[in-house]
Amino acid sequence: MSWDQKNVPHKGWICDFVTDLGTPDGRCAMCGREEIRFVHHMSHEDYPEGLDVGCVCAEKMEDDYVTPRRREQDLRNVAARRKRWLLRKWKISQAGNPYLKTDGFHIVIFKQGDDSWGGKLTEVETGFSVTNKRRYRNADEAKLGAFDGMIFLKNKRSASTAGSTR
Ligand SMILES: [Zn+2]
């Protein structure tokens, strides 16, 4: 295992991002433990290849016993929310399109010329908007696409906020 290899640093790692595999079938590259659902993608200036590891090793590598668990919990919350997302009550705009206001965003989905569905996110505070150019087969898929887009934008925003306070 990598913990025993001389060229692998033990401390000073940074987590770039975490992936939720959805099911526990990942493997920790540091200790070899299997059945990992959340993969922490770790990087180190003295180890350019990086390592994909589980939470327990991420804690040791970062020397931080709070943040790695919180990252996993954030992803768990997102996964649970995504499951409930389609059950929310979407309103209908004057143009006849389903829309939702949440998390500081105005989200609308609409039918496109070729019968596919698209979506648009607008940040209420700034007016910044993103139109999803993908073509979804139905309204539910477009709603889930909008959810993923919203989470992406929220993460980007919180990452830039965290960066500026460093
Ligand atoms: Zn491990």
C-alpha cells in the first residue's frame, strides 16, 4: 500500500474535489481499502500523479479530521436533495414553462423547437444567467439537468468565496 512507499508523502496533501460514486465500489489508493463510495482526489506538490483515496486516509493526508467528513456530508445532502427534486411543486410561467425559485436562482425549463427540453438558470441577485444547451428528452430530465447546473454554480461560488478569504 502507498502508506509504506517512501516516495509517497504522508502530510501536506490538498483535496481538489470529491466524487460520489453512488455505490460503494471504489478503492482507496493509499491503504487499499475497498467499498469506498466517496473518492477524495488528492494532490501534492511532491507527488504530481495525485491519489484517489477514502475519507480515513484523506483525514490523515490533510491532517484535518473535520473537513473531509464535511465534504462527504455535503455530497450526501446533494444526492438526497436530487432525489426529492422532481417532487417539488414547479409553477407555470405566463409563457407556459415550469419554473422554480430556490437557492437564490430562478430556474425555468422549456420545450425547444425540436421537441427536446432545455433549461435556464438566473441568479436573482446578479442577473447572471446560464442557458443549458443540452437537449433533454423530457421535462424531468431537464429539471434534473437544471439541478446539477445549480449545484455546480453554487459550488463554484463558494469555492471562489473561500479562496478570497485565504
Ligand atoms: Zn485509505
